[in-house]
Amino acid sequence: MKIVKKAQAGTMQSSDLMVFLEPAETLTVTIESTVVKQFGALIRAKVDEVLEKHGIESGEVRITDRGALDYAIEARLETAIMRATEG
Amino acid sequence: MVTSLLSTDDLGQARALVEASGLRFEAPYDDLVGVFEAGRLVAVGARQGRVLKMLAVAPAHQGGTLLDEVVTELVGRGYQDGVDSFFVFTSPALVPGFEALNFNLLVASGTTALLEYGDGLRRYLSRYAKQIRAGNNGAIVANCNPFTLGHRYLIEQAAAAVDQLFLFVVREERSLFPFGARLRMVQEGTADLGNVVVLDTSWYAVSSITFPTYFLKGGDPGGAIQMELDLLLFARRIAPHFHVKTRFVGSEPWCGTTAAYNEAMHRILPPLDVAVQEIERKSAMDRPISASRVRDMLLNGELEGIAELVPVSTLDFLLSSEGIKIWVKGESK
């Protein structure tokens, strides 16, 4: 799927995350997290996995996380992808 | 649940809560939202452009998630409105609360802290990583509305005194000439100067965030604090990244706001290891050259004298169909 418009999902509350997606020529992923030192690599791996699952090859992906569990990351990112790709 | 505050009763409660928290209720805003509990407003917040303001939570309800909910709503709505970075001014004591929400502290003075949601400053600085060489570098921040021989003179003087000169063109769209046009005039007018690098200020210098009164006529008393934040941000975060040791500025004989800004520069920058060098303005026809003088002449249709005040590259632009459209539109205002 292709990111064709801006979309956002999630909240800023503890144990949750905000996902921002925007169309772009190339794929860039930036992750900010209050637990980036401990879990940055795991968050990144989960994000890459979900992007790949949906065939997202370009777009700007920004994530600000407050210690969300991996299935929350997956759910929020998928929600944002649905919003960013729907006609 | 976070809802828009629209009715007269909503606004009355919002004003009371904001003022009870020691803040000022400041219109205008793009969004004003809050959370009610049993008919009473217990949390409030507003967004104006990129700035979140009037964030307050009733004392009995602090420590929960209300602030998070309000900020989430404001950021979500702002993002849908096309805003991609957000700032908040708050008291230094409240900085940790915002840092927990993934806000990053940009700069703090005694009474005010400026935070940004996300890592925009870091991304902005890393954009220019390739163009930076260590050395005795200098910087100029200028609006160039439009680019004049006065700017050119200041840049020549500064460039001759440093290894690399970073010329920050004000990004903000509050001027007669749009940013793209100003940037092009600067690039064309300095193309022959090998050690001058032209870049944009983004939101981090002389912007509606760091220095809103620059764009208002007459200034306002609150502007002094923000002027200070603008300069602290420059000295602490921007100058070190570019190895800037000196900030160059033209003397300001007329505009009160700019003169006050220059004065604040002399006071704030040197203690933070950024020297300030004020260069006497170049004159033409016995009067200092300034962009406002050029604009006045354009708007009054005095086109003959302008060639004395601007380089050929600027003149070409001003007289191009694109340039004429801009100032003819200004004339009708």
C-alpha cells in the first residue's frame, strides 16, 4: 500500500504512542520514546515489520512512544496506515 | 472526553480555569478544547498555529492523564490542519511534565521555558551537517525583504572576517516577499562569495515562535522575554552546531524593535561565547539602505531610485512578472 495522505493515530498517554504518517519520496522512520534506550531497537523492529507487512516503501513515519507494548505499536501503526492509504 | 469549547458558558469556565492557573486567557486561537467532569471544566488547552497555550488542569484533578488527553487532542487536530511541529511555552517548573509527553526542552530563561514536540531542532541541524566546517565561523540572521546592497555590504564585511559565514534567511511567511523569493534573491546576490552558506532559519530563529513581535508593528512588552529566548536558543543550540563564534548585525537607526533586538544581542550573546559585531549600515543617496526603504519606494512607484539600493540580481527579480505581482499586490493593501 502507498501512503497518499497525512494520517495520525494514538494518544500521548502513558503506555501508548502517537503515530504520524505523511507521503514522501523515500521511507524515513523516526522514533522518539521515553524508553528509547532500553527498547528503541525493539520498537524499530516492530515498526519495520508492520511497514513491510503492508508493503509501505515510502513515506515519513514519526513515532513518539511512551512505553507502549508491542501489540499496541502494531495496532496504532496499522490504524494510521489504514487512514493514510484509504481512498 | 476532550471536547471543543464553543459556548459562552464553556468560554467563561475556560477563562476562569486558565486565569486561576496564573496564565492569561489569550485569543486568538485555532482550537480551544477541554474536559468536563459533572458539568465543570477540569482541564483546558488551546492551539494557535504551532503553539500550544493556556494549558491548565484544575488542582483537584492534577496528577492524572488530563493534560495528556488535552495535548493529544490539540496535536491531533493541529496535525490534521497541516501543522507538523508543535511548541509550548511554560514555566521551568513544569518542564518535566512535558518531557514525559515527549516534548524536548529547547531553551529556558529564568521565567519561561520553550519546548518542542518531537525532535525538529535535531532534524533541522542535521540537515546541514555536510556544509559545516570547524573554524572561526560567523552568522547573520536576516529577513531580506527584499535583498539589498545593504545586506550585501554586511555580508561582504562579515565574510571577509571569518572562515565560513552562515546566512540564515528568516523562514517565516509574514513579509511582503515570500520565503522562496527572498531565498532566491539572497542566493543569487551572494553566489560569488565562496565562503557564504545560505540556509533557512526554520522555526528556530526570528520566527513567530521565538520572536513573534518582530513581525508586529510597534512591538509589545511581552516581546522582551521572547527576544531573550530567541537569542538564548541561538547561542546555546544553533551557534555551537555551526561553530559560529561571531554574530554580525547591521546597525539599526530606525526600527525600535530591531534596535532593541540588537541591544539584547550585545547583552545576551557574548557571555555565551558568541561575539557580536555591529556593522555600520551602508548608505545610498545620503541615507542608510534598508529593505523597508526599498519597499516604500516600490509601493510608491518610485522605481528609478531602486537601482541604487539593490544589486542587479534583486532588481531583475523585482521587475520580473513574478516580482511585480508581489509588490503590486502589496500596493493595493
